[in-house]
Amino acid sequence: MSNTNFFNILIINGRPGSGKSEIIDFLKKTPLEERIEKFHVGEMEEFDDFPILWDAFESDDIFEKHGKERLISNSTFTYKGKTLNGYVFKDKFYWNFLIEKLCLNYSKRLRDEPNYHGKTTAIIEFARGSEHGGWAEAYPYLSDEVLKNASTLYINVPWEESLRKNKQRARPDQEDSILHHSLEDEKMEMIYKESDWEEFSSKDPNHLLVRGQKVPYVVFENVPDKTTDQPPELGPYLQEVLGKLWKTKNC
């Protein structure tokens, strides 16, 4: 059963460091009634591919520690002729595996709780860069079940701002943290400098066209920065942007 007051699924996309996690954190801290009224977000459940990704890296570390082959990732990568430390997937298909894994987890929630969307907005978060296929590669791996229920909030920052904020949020020994994980500069450049968002979203000003389905979307312009440390302007601007998305969804 769906609701008429809030999004069933809100997909939050953007480059690393764009402000995705900060917006989710802000929404989580907003009281439920206010959150529904202002932002059209109900009780929240997060489906984020980062914990799945990081678990794969840690599992491979354990295999390697005991003299076994790493199964999914390498612990070094080559960029511009240099070998550097940092995890990368052996097969870029794993990025698409992550999308299907998120959809599988979502489908199990619907199976176990038939009235799931009577109270809950599922938040699906992921980042993609052109190096591993971009948004045009990722979205077709979303299930029909997700696509028909989803609306997308894209947080737009230029590459330079993404790099700056990726460095800013880093905390030593918190590489597994949702809010504080960060990538090496070279890996950021290799994977995320180029983005196909503008091309992917250009076919329609209000909808992403994916496998014959139309997913409403809106862009949150995050320059100047409206998300770091949750400044006063974050709430009103997010209300404006999600209000526009809500109208698009229901028109």
C-alpha cells in the first residue's frame, strides 16, 4: 500500500562529497511530522551501497591475510602510469551488482512488510562516475519495482567541489564511516571526475527515462555549499527542491 503524503522511494545521487549523506542526516534529525509536511519524507530506511562495497573490501583483506586470493577487489590500482594504494574492483560489473543488491534488499522489505510504504520512505543512495559506466549504466539495473516507485534527488557539485569536500570529510581510521569515508585524490579523479549526469538527464527536464519508465527528478544545486555542518539555508532550500519534485511526481 502506498501513501499520498510522502515519497515511496527517494533516490539520492551525486558525486562523492556532494552532500548526500549530510542531507540524509538532516532529514533523520527532523521530527517526523515536520519532515512529512515540509519534505514529503516519511519514516526513513536507508539503502546505501557503500556498506556493501566496503564489506567486500574488508572480506578480501581477510582472504589476503591468510594467503588466499582476493575475490572481488585489488588493494592497488594503476593510474597515469603509477601504481597506487587504494581498493578497486577487479570487474567493473560489481558496480552494477551493488545496484541489484540494493533492489534485492528493498524487495525483501516489501515481502516482509506488505504495508511498508504506508509509513516508510525508502532512501536509496549511490554515486557513479563515467569511468565505471555512469548513471546511464547504473539506472537500468534498478528493478521495475524500484523504478515505478522512485523519485530522484540529484545533488550537483562540480568536480573541484567534490574533491574538496571529499578531503574535508575524511577522518583517520574511519574509512568505513558513512559520513567520513573518503577516497584517495587519484582514485577520485580516475573514477568520478567525468560524469554523464547532464547527458543522462537531458532527454526530459523533469523525468529520467529508464527502460520505458519515467522517474521524476530534481537537481539540488550545492554551490555555494548548503550542506556542510547543516547551515540555516539547508532546510528552506531542500523544502523548495523537494516540493518541486513532489509536484512533478503527482502531476
